[in-house]
Amino acid sequence: MLDNIYIDTIAARLQVKDWQVENCLDLFADGATVPFISRYRKEKTGGLSDVEVSQVKHFQGVYEEMAARKETIRKTIAEAGALTPELDQAIVDCVESRVLEDLYLPYRPKKHTRATVAKEKGLEPLAQAMLEMRLFDPEKEALRYVKPSASVAQGGPASGATAASLTAREALDGAKDIIAENLSERASVREMLREVFRHRRVHAKATKAAAGNPEADKYRSYFNFSESLQHIAPHRLLAILRAEEEGFLNLEIDADPEKSSWQLYMDLCKEKKRPSQALANELRSACDDAYKRLLEPSISRDILKEAKEKADVASIAIFGDNLKQLLLAAPVGQKRLLAIDPGFRTGCKCVCLDAQGNLLYHTAIFPHPPQNEKVKSIQAVSDMLENYKIEVIAIGSGTAGRETGEFIKRVPKSPDIKVFSVSEDGASVYSASEVGREEFPEQDVTVRGAVSIGRRLMDPLAELVKIDPKSLGVGQYQHDVDQKLLKEKLDETVEYCVNAVGVNVNTASPYLLSYVSGVGPALARNIVAYRVANGDLTDREQLRKVPRLGDKAFQQCAAFLRIKGGRNPLDASAVHPEAYPIVEKMAAGLGVSTEQLVGNESLCQQIKPEEYVSGQFGLPTLNDILKELKKPGLDPREEASEFAFADDIRDIEDLKTGMELPGIVTNVTAFGAFVDIGLHENGLIHASQMGVKGLAVPSQVLKLHQKVRVSVLNVDLERRRIGLRLVK
């Protein structure tokens, strides 16, 4: 369990009660997962949402690392004999990593610095006397450190230091090096300067390497850029930091060096008597050096890092939102399906799948240039539609996708057959992956890719969990943000989506099962192996027979695994097995069976949940049970619907300002949304063009794969860019 100081901090950050955080931590220690806690332990957590429970888990990891770091720091300082009670308490009370590292900085083992050289020459007493302002004439005092016969008496140079080659000025300069390092390592000084820097502007200037370099062209808008650090948008900050990393920009924070250095000097003199003019000059010089040589570069890095961390969080949140929308996209369900991975020269790879997504047949057609085998291709598609009783056609949205859609319109077919354009993002990654090879060891990558396109239309969630989320094209600057934090967010999002929808235990792949609460890859393989050996499960209790699936795993996963058509109708619902006795009491109270109660809204409305409150089941859980009983196993996703692009738009040159067109949102960023309008180039609806007064928050206006109507604002033919305005 975390110390109280961390629990208090987490509670304050999330604006919840300490006991809610404590109970969450207790549940985590007992092996509970975020989906299980947020859904089935609401009484314990005070109704914390899945997002809040996830944040508690995140900060638990952060503060466990900090606690370990504190012990390392305390041990190091103690071994150096410098751990005072006051410093020890300051370390114990610390809850911010930058403050902790500031406290440790003076004691951190150092490389050979100008200050360490000066200390080796015995100049530390001189520096200390200057800092304490015990000198009137520093140059006169420095003479004591020059004489070859310098005494080792108190106040003189260190033992054995004769320093015959040292002049008074060199002694003073060495002492000032020690003072500068001392000032730069003071926690109060560093935090004071951080606060100054946080309110300043960041300036970006193009480097010589950017001149005429086509790789730098995408950063052109930042070649002479300046903006307040407090107001710079996350995507802009990440862009300029990437450009700096690539050598195309120089960055600096304008923190008014003279003012900052003067503030440093004033803080130094605050609790001391006014120094002599000679000493004041030396101290001012040391403060200038401390600021320009040590503090300004260090604090600039700290503040840019701090700003980047905030930008990372904002960008990763958008990435998570987009992934959630993609995974929860509308499925067409179990339909016999023809999937087409379009192509020009290499042809269109076609696969026929049964309603369970099994591969029945595959071939290639060549309806486009250079082969132009249109008649032969029409006949091939017609045969597949008839032979495999196709109900749905899925066409990849990549290269030749629009042209293939036009070709399919010419194929004679039943009006009941629906045609969908499907995003290809990540299909090639799946086709070359170990998962793809394991599923289709006898097929090449083109067949696997086409199958993936078809299956993701049937059930996007079940198929997309097989692909690294970073390959799905639903974020921005994914390689620039904190990779550990990104992975944590994406894993959390996938886990949320899988458990929010629920999983059919008798049809799910091991990849989908592995994201179920309490399961993981090993148990997922065991469930599939048990299913293969013993046939479909007919009762949730059978899960206990799966090797290594013990009571704790059963508690965590059972309610998220659904059994359709089983012996107990509750097994197809999100009601947890531990609540089955409560449901049976509800049914008995109405004089009906459980089977009669499940799915009967009128009967459910007669139940008064407060009559069934017990120690384990409070009103929040009982209300959830009633909601589930009314519509058991309801899929929260919408139904898929067809979509068609404008027929008369084939190329960017066909666009005219003011045109209104249908489109599909393909990506949502902090600054706008990208929309597919049926061309090779996506258009951009800037945040200012979303029909909201001022700058909109794009993720609050549009969602991934949302169907929209847009108006063309501008077309840049040279750069192949399209500006759009949201109509509806």
C-alpha cells in the first residue's frame, strides 16, 4: 500500500476522497482489474468511473517508482554523511519528481566540473566566506590563497594546497565557480526560475540545415515562431521539438536573463547584510555565471520537458479517444462476405468469408489499368456472389479503393447486398505479423490482408485487437510522445473496449480473449484449447475447469465472457455470477422464473431495487443489474450503414471552392479533423471551421469514422492540400 502522502495527493489530483483511492489500491492488491472494479465494485470505490480507476492505477505506478527512488537517494546521501533530519523529512514529504531531484542535486556524484577543480585547489573556504558575506575586500582575502607558504590554518586554503601558480584573480574566479554551482543546485532557486520560465515565450528559428532542405518544408510555419509556453498548443510544441531534434530549428525560452540574474542576486542578499561594493561586484558576476552557464540551459530543458509531458498527455488522450471510437465502430455482424483489397498493377485480391469469418475462397481480378480485364472481372465477382451467397461486400479504402467501388457498381447483384468502404490502416501489418502467419500459414500476405479487411467490417473490435494500435493511423506524433505512457493508454483503451462490449467465449479468438479482465494471453490459449477439446461451453461454471483458471481469475473474467444459448440465460448477460442469487430472489418476488424475468422490461420495472440492498450489493450495483436484465447482453455499438462519395469528384483538380461533399472522418487531432472525400488526399477541417464560435475542441465535435458533409474552402494544388468547412 502507498504511504498516506501519496494517497492524499492522488485523491487531490482526481478530486475524490482518500477512502476511494485506498479501496481502489486494496482491490488492485487483491488482483482486481480496472474493468472489474469500475463495473462490479462501485460500492467499494464510491462509484469511480473506469477513467478514474485507471488514473488511480497510473499514479500508483508513478508513486511506487518515486518511493523506490527516494530510498536510493536517502541511502546515497546518508553514505556521504550529509543526511540531516530536515533533509530526510523534505525527501519523505516530496511528491513531485523534479523537487525530489532538486533536493538530491547537491549530493549527486559529479563529473569533473569547474567547481570541483576549484575545490581541489582549496578555494572552498574563500567561496563560503563570500557567500556568507564575511569579507569586505574579496581580492585582499584572495591573496591568502596565492602565497606559496599559505597556512593551512582555519580560514586558509585546504591542507597541502600551496597554489603558487594561482593569482588573486584566479582564486576569486575559482571561488565564484564554486558559488555558481552552489546557487545552481539550490532547490528554491531552481523552482523560482521554473516559475519565471513557465510564463515566458518560446522562440524558434530556422537553422542553416533547414535552408532549401525539402525535409524541413513541413516545419516552415515554425521558421520564425514565438508563442507563450502557457498557451502553445500541444501539437505545435511537439512539432517544434521534433524539428529541433532533426536539426531544423533552434529553440530558446526568453526568460529575460538580466532580470533573472538580478533576482538571483537579490535572493542571495535577502537574509544577509548589504555587501561591500567590491564583494557585490564579485557576487553579481557569480550570479550571472550561475544563470547563463548552469541554470538557464538546465531550467530551459526542465521547462520544455515539463511542457512536453503535458503535450504528451493531451496528444495521448486524443490517440486513446480515436482508438476507442475505432474499436467500437459499428459492426455488420455475422454475414457472408466478399472482401476486396484493391490494387492497380497487382490487381484486386478477393476473399470470400463465411458468417464466422472463415476463409472459403480467394482469387485475384484485374479490372483496372494496365490489364483492364473488366468483363472477366465482372464475371468472377458475379460467380463469387452467387456461389458463396454473399450478403456484404467490403472494399479497402487505400490505393484504387475508389475505382474499385465504381467497378463494383457495374457488377449485377441483388439490391440487398450492401457495399462498404473499409479502412486498410494496419492490414498490411497484420498480414506480415506472427498472428497473421499463425492464422493463415498456407496463404501469402495479400490474402491475409484481404481477410483482415473483411473481418474488421464484420467485427472491428475482434479483428483490430490483433494489430498494434500504433499501426492504425488514429493519432498524431505517436513516435514523439512518451512511449511508456502511450502504451499504457492504448492497452487501457483496448481493455476497456473489449470488456465494455463483452466477448462470446465460444467464438472469440485468443487475441480477443487475452484482453478480457483477468485472462491474459496464457489463460486465453487455455480457454481456446479447452473449447476445442470439449466443445462449446454451455455454462459459465465450466470456466472453472479450464486449466489454471482459478477462483480469482473466474471472479475477474466471468461476467465479461458471454455464453449465448446456454443453460442459464444470465450467462449471456453482463450480470456477474456472484449476483445470480439476487436475480433469483427478484424473480421469486414476482412469482416468475429467472428465464421469464430476463429480457422482460415490464417485469423489471416492477422491481424495487432498494428492497434487495445488502452488505455486498448497494443501489449502484442493483440498478446496473436491473438495467442489464431489461436488455441482456446489449451490444453498445451502433449498426453499420452504407456510404457513398460524390460521383463527379475523381481528382483534386475537380474540386471548386464552395462545393459541398459527403465525407468520412479519418483522424481527429488537436487542431482539426481529416476527412476522406473520395480522393487520394484527405481534406482538413481546421478547428476554426467546425461551426463553433471561436476554436472548437475537435474531439468534442467530431468522431472517428463519422459521416459528414463538408464545404470546400480552398485547394492548394501544388502542395496537394484541401481546406474544408464542416456543414453538418
